[in-house]
Amino acid sequence: MIRMLLSLPVVLVLLAAGAMYESYGELDPCRALAVERARRAQHSIGLPVEGGIEHWTRLETSQMSTGECARGLLRSWRERLEQR
């Protein structure tokens, strides 16, 4: 029982990391945020992500701390959920 309780947080972290990697191809929150912003820009103005948009969003997020990127990513997810 105690082993299961101790392993639960590890399993949750691994699941979250796997979902993030599956969605963005990245585990770094700043790179994932750059991909998220590029995708949102693609949907809002109809430009391809492969172009210069992701390059500029990576430049923007490279100036942010890991915590700021994680908060920005969570904020972006929350905004997407509220739009539905």
C-alpha cells in the first residue's frame, strides 16, 4: 500500500511528461511554449508553423525563465479550454 502511494506521484509525472512530449515533441517548457504560441498564431492568422513564426516564438521564450514558461504554457492551455 505504501509503495503504491509513493509511486503514484512518479507515475503522474511520467504521464504528464509523455503527454507533453507527444503534444509538442519537447519536454522543455520554454520550447513547448514556443510551439504552442506558433500553433496558436497559425490558427489565428493562417500561416504555416514551419515558417518563421516558430523561430520568433523561440527567440521570445528564450529570454524567459523555466517557471515563466511553465506559467505561460498553463495560461495558454486554460485560455484554450475557456474558448470551448
